[in-house]
Amino acid sequence: MYIDVEDYRIVNEALEELHGELATQSQIAIKDGASEPPFASQLRRLRQIIAWGKQRLSENDDYISGDLSGKVPGYINAALQLAQHRLREKARMRQDEGRPEAVVAAILNGCEKFSKLEEVFPGPPDEILWQLIPPPKKANPDEASTHAFISYIRENEVAANRLAESLRKKGVEVWVDRDSIAPGSRWKREVRRAITEGAFFIACFSAEYSSREKTYMNEELTIAIEELRQRPADRAWFIPVMLSESQIPDRDIGAGETLRDIQWLELWKDWDSGIEELARALLPQRRG
């Protein structure tokens, strides 16, 4: 099959972006105590596909030819999905800038081209890479999600449920994994979407969390920190809550700051007054 060289350049750039994000997550996992580097096979395969693509791009042909399906469909599909996401974001920016409709339409036509290319590579994107692709943002700002995502470890499930119920009684919409994911859903993708589209992210820290070597909550924190870096620094979004006496993890959030630079709430000292304070922090922004 043949793909226009400029189209494949975008695909290869998407593959490089996925490789970079996966490598970052691998480094974070090692820093957090992983016994061996995760995603080693995915990173190795991505490097092979990217190198192959760069070699073909350097040949100065008008088209990239060859059996791309032999380069693992799931990886190419993930790059196609990411390329479409980037083009949709570009079209939205051009629209916000007041550019002519023809400019926006041309970008979306390119997006449609990548969508059709997916038919050449049957099968879903690689599961690991699929989790790295940002979920689509809502086109209408009035439809933006208003929930507060609650992140916790299983040992603190009782306290997390109590927190959720306490906030609901105050009129706060909350998102908790145990009752917010429909049967049959890709739960990891639903978690990522709920974090990035949420109005707030509540991180529940505790002595139990501090004693854990591994927990999926660390993955949620990674996604949340990535989202936090893209949000305005003068608006609260990431809210650390202490369920018991412990330490906030000293994780980098960019610009020389860590999670410890964000004001936390010591809920364990006085539950009722803590809930009142937390509700005041959540409700005004969501109604404003």
C-alpha cells in the first residue's frame, strides 16, 4: 500500500510522542519503586517502527510504500488515533481564532483521511498506547463535566466512600470508580477520561498509601499531574486530602514545584469541619 509522505510524517511524529510519554511513565514507575522497567517491549517495538519510518521518510519519495501492516497494526492505529486528536485540537484552535471556515474544513479533511487509513490496519490500537491518547474534549463548554474525581487506595475504600457520600449531601457531584464505570467498559480509559474531564481531582493520602510499594493510585496521580500542568495555576483543581496523619508525596508537578506546594486538607483531624471546608472549595467554582 502507499501513504502520502506528509501524512506518514504526521503518523511518525505521533509514534514519537507516544514513545516519549510511555518512556516518561516508565521512569516514574521506576522512581516509585518498580522492580523492573515497565513497557519495555512496547518501547522497543515503537523505536523499531519509528526508525523504519524515519528511514523511509529520508528517501525523499512522494509516498511511503511497503507492508505497513507488518509493523504491528495496533501501534500504527494508536498513532492514527493520536494524529486525529491533534488535528481536531488544531481545527478547534483555528476556529477560536476566527479563521475562515475553509481553513478549519481543510484540517478536518486531513483528520478524515487518517480515519480512513484505520481501515487498512484492522484491530484496535495497542492497549497500553491507547491509554496515552487524550480523550476527546467536549465541543460545547456548557456540557463540561462538573464532577470531582476521588482517587484512593483499596485499604481506604471505607473512608473514600464516606467522603463521597458526605460531599454528595453537600451537593457535590463525585466520581468514584466502584459505582461510576459501566459493566463492559474499558475501565482504564474511563478512569483517564473521568480525571481529565473532571472539575476537580481529590487525592486521598494516608498512612496506608505511604506504606504501599505499588498501587494503581500512582497511575491516577500521573494522569492528574499531566492534566494539572495544562490548567491555569491560579485555579484550584488538584486537592490533596489527608485521611490520616502521613506525608504528601514529593512528586514533581513542573515549574520547580511538587505536590507538597499545593495546600492540603487534613480531614482526619476534624471530619465535619473538613467536609464543610472542602465543599466550599468545590461548589463556588462549579457554579460560577
